[in-house]
Amino acid sequence: MKKKSIHQLAIERTEEIKRWVNLASENADKESELKATLSPRIAEILKGKKLWLLDSLIRASGREDLNLVEDKRVSASQAPFPD
């Protein structure tokens, strides 16, 4: 197997990040819909997180931990925060 040059790796990684940015942008409505299902407290905690994007990338990767995003939502809702 031929090793890739640092330049080629940088190009491939940049292209992958561009793909993620485009995927997030094209599906901003789905991200908003998902966030709308959260309680206000949880929405505040997770406001900067791209939950739909993370879930989409996990599912596309073929990884086994398909419940990660749902687990994150549930654990955030059970966290003991003062009112």
C-alpha cells in the first residue's frame, strides 16, 4: 500500500470537512426540527451542538453506536441542574 503524501492527506481531509459543512447547511431545517423537540432547558445545554449532523455521520459511518445522539439527549435531560 502506497503512503499518501501530507499534501494529499490535507486535500482529502479538507474535502471531507467541506462535505460536512455542506451537509449541515443543506439540512439546517432538520437540525432545527430536532432542536424543537427538546425541552427549553435541554435546548439551552445543547444549543451549540449539531445533533442531526452527528447522528447522520454516525449512521453513514456504519458504526455500531447508533443511539449516541439519543443517549446524549436523554442524559442531558437527566442531569441535575439547579433551576
